[in-house]
Amino acid sequence: MLYCYKHGVSINQVLQKLGIEERFANFISRQAVFSCRAGRVTVCCARPPPGLTLPPKASKTPQTKIVAPDELKSSSTMDPTTASSEQYLELHTKISGRAFSSKATQSLNDITSVLTEKLFLNIDHVTRGGSVVRGTVVGGATDAEIIFFLKGLPVTGQLRWLPALHRAVVGVLSENVGSTYGIEDVHALTDCVRLSVRGVVSVDLKFVPSFDCISDVYHILAKEEPESRRRLSAALVRERTHFISKQPGQVKVTMRLMKWWRDQQKWCNLASRPSDDLIELLTVYSAIQVKPHDQQVAVKNVLALMAKFDELCIMWSNFYKKADIWEPLLQQRPLIMDPVNPYVNVADPQQFDFKDLMTHARRTNFFC
């Protein structure tokens, strides 16, 4: 239980990590040293198995408890910090159900297989991204990306051939797939083809040339114009996904809580609504700067960053050096660099209106 509180996970999630699929109550009932009755776990009086020593029965004689000075400060009948932390964990349990996450993952797996088979394109390989793959899904409709790396696709002149490719893909999906596989609302956007799968997963299909290695991607990005760079950044989705998916479990809990908080707010327009990428990167940076001891503190730290969003300057060194960052970006504020793309400011003021975010973040009550 201490592990659960420290890392922001449920006890059933811990059992799953250990390869145990049954519920905690069933698991504990099978253990000889424990008893589970009416939801209450106790130590049995029976003889323990080899290697385990049970503590002696408590004496009826009252004993004096020695309290450390730090304990005296928090010896009230109700610790508000603990109560609030429990409230965050209870909320997380509600918004991150395993059933929905499994359904979203299965839907994405199915649609990836169908599209790879049905599309007429010369596909080299396929990579997936988005909240489903990164493990930061919250309940309700969620997002995913499927990136098709195509053989022989020209790198330059995307504005000439990409719109036609998107229209062709929409036509193929409308005629050959349709609702048979749960695909709905297929339409072409400027930089992708968007569809939904069974109303569970919103999927963006993106098409980029096949590259031999990540250094080739960086080499091409250095020569392209900003608009082309933005489209070609999809070629780095595997590295971007890995950056988030490798984060500790408690950090992902904070990400889900912050996404839930975002969805409770009223935003002036789409340009003022923070993206999943932005929320996840702020959460990672906050956890690196100050390692929180519970989810209440973790959420408070992220909101504090959002409240002073206009001052932020966040850079990473996992995939590139500061010297590799496109020089005009270094003058921008706020600056939150994409961790795998030195040509993208995720908080670009021309794309994201941050004033609304700062206003919401200054509210003191996370749950209202």
C-alpha cells in the first residue's frame, strides 16, 4: 500500500506488473498468512509458512508510544494533505480504467492491420503514436497516430503531392473499409487524414518518406522550410513516443490528472486549449525539477508552471544539443522545445494562445 501511494498506482495495477491477473481480494484470499473478510485484511493466527515470522500478539497492558517531533506537527485527527492525496488517486482510478485503455489499444491494433492491408501505398513500415501508445490515456474518446513510412515518396514539394494523396486515401477507405471495421467520419485535413474507430479512438493517418536513420531526418529538416518541417516531424514519432512512454508510472498518473483538469475547463477557442504534447512535457519537466512525494504536490507543481507560462524556457538534451536548436526559436517566449525535434517549439506563440491557460492555472482548487 505504501508503494501504491508513493507511485500513484492501484494495488491491482501492481499485481498486473507482477504477472498476476486476478483481483487483489482473490489473491489475498489464497495466501495462508492472511485472511480477507468483508473487505478487511488481517493476519491469520495459523502457523506461518517457512521463512515468515509473525509478530507476537499484542499485550493487553497499555504501552507508551514515543512520538518524534515531526509526527507531533501532524498528529491531528484528520490530515488534510493525506485526504487530498487520496482524492487525487481516487479520481485517477475513475478516469484511467483498464477496460477503456485495453479497448482503445485493441481498436488501434485492428485498424492498423486493416489499413496496412487495404491501402494501395508502397509501405516500408508503420509506426504508431499518441496517448494510446504512450500509455497516458484518460477515459472517453482518445487520440492516436499511425505514421506510414512510404518507399519512393519525395521529400520536397509536399504541398504539391500531399493533398492529392490524402484525398486518394479518403476515397479508398470510404469505398473499401467503411463501417465494416468500425471506421467513422473519414476526412482529409491539411497534414493528415483523420478518422474515428468505433467512437473510441480518434486516429490521425500521416504519410512521410522512409528514412534510413534519425540523422537523415535531421539532415532533411535542416534544409526544409518551417511548414515542411512541421509535416516531416511525424517521421520522429517513434522517438517522441519513447520519450513519454519511458517516464515513471507516477509521472504518467500526473499526466492523466492534468488532461482531466484541462477537459474540465472552458477554453476561449481551440488555439487556447493546451495539447496533450504540451501537458505531458510540462509534467515531465516539473517532475525532473522537483520530485513530488504524492500526486497532490505533483499537480500543484504543474499548475505553478502553467501559471507563469509566459516565462518558461524548457530545453532537452536527449536527442540533440542546444547548439542544434534552430536559432530563431531561442528568442521565443514561452519556449518548450520538442524533445526530439530541434526545429519545433511546442508552445509556439503563433500556434498556441497561452493567456487562457495561465488564467485557469491560477485557480487554487484543482477539482473545480
